[in-house]
Amino acid sequence: MDSRRKFTAMFKLRVIEYAEQTNNCAAAREFKVSEKSVRDWKKLSAQLKLLPKNKCANRGKCSKWPQLEVEVAKHTPDTPGTPDTPHTTGHPRHTHTPVPPLTPGTPSDTPRHIS
């Protein structure tokens, strides 16, 4: 069950138009959305008019620090924990050494020496 509701650009523009004719509170009651959503959509009305009418856009807040996220993404592996990228926390004891794979003919219950 999806708890978040999605609204198209056309719906948001109808709510904005109704709010401009009446007020934000009346529009929120009429369309069963929060008054905060009506206020936010009114601020974005210029952008909403440029979007395709059936697009569900502007569904969340933008990042506060988009440049920081770009920098973090540069230094973060795409798939953490892969064998070719050792995990380290900065402390020499906490480095991850990959375990060698089992070779054919080696029983799985035979202890292996990991250096």
C-alpha cells in the first residue's frame, strides 16, 4: 500500500487556480490536500506550467547541499563491499582482507588459513 500520494502537474495547477479564486485553506479542503502543499505548489506555479500536464513532478524537497553530494559520490564506490574494493574505517586493524575462494576438490568444512 502506497502511503504517499502523487499529483500531476495538471492537478496542482487546478488547485492553484482554485486557491487564487478563493484562498489556500478552501482549496486544501476542496481537493483534500494539505494547506502547506497548496502554498508550496503556488510557489512552483511557473515551473508547473512548463511541465507536461500528466507528469508527477516536484514531489520532494531538493538537496540542501547538492555540490557536497556530488563530491561524496565521486569518492564513494558504486557497490560497497565488493571484493575488489577493500573496506577500511581508517584504522589498520579494521581493514577487510578478501577471503580466497574455495578451489574445486577442497571440502568446505576444511579450515582455511587466512593471512
